[in-house]
Amino acid sequence: MSDPHRQFLPEQLLVNVRLMDDQHAHLFAQLEALKELCIAQNALPQSEAEALYQTLVEHCDSEAALATAAGVDFTAHNKKHQAMLTGIRKMINEVLHERLDVFSLIRYVDYWFERHILDEDKHLAKALGDS
């Protein structure tokens, strides 16, 4: 794996669909960089919050496209993505209005994605391979 972001994706979280693994690795690297930036600045820059949200949206969209192209029913998986995006948007707004600690947001996204990869994306990857 030559992608420098792969160091942020533990082997047990690999789903063996290159696009998904690359995006997962990038997301975890982005979270680590965001954590370091927030420690250095003691704040969450709005541009970085929006960049994180956009990364999440793009990832969800690309998984939907993979499923559609393979003829895999993505309805339940997509509902989980939409609920996550709604929750993250709310948390970002709370952080930006100083009603929530940025590290709570980072921990939540990190935990949610790890669980989602294990509970959902591994099944999606298998279905993509089986189609």
C-alpha cells in the first residue's frame, strides 16, 4: 500500500474495495490532521469543518454509486449515512457556536466510521464482490 494515508486505516478495517479503503484511510487521516490543527489553534476553523463534512458527503455518494452500479440494494445503508450526515451537521454547528467541544465531534466521527465499516461497509464490500 503506497498511499501515505493507509497508515491511518488499521488492517481490520480494510474492506478490500480500493475506492472505499482509500476513502476510509483519507477520512481517518483527515480526522488526525483536524485534531492536531484544533490542538494548535484551540478552535475549529469553519473551513476545516466544512471540508470534513464534504469528505463525508462524497464518501457516502461514492458508496451509493458503487452499490447502484453493482445492482446492490443500498436503501438501509443509505439511511444510516443520511442519519450520520444530519447528526454531524448538527454537531459541527454546535462546535462552531461553542456549545460543543470539537474533540467530541472528532471522537464521534472516528467511532461512528469505525463501527460503520465493521458493521456495514464490510457487508457492502462482500455484496459488491458477489454481484
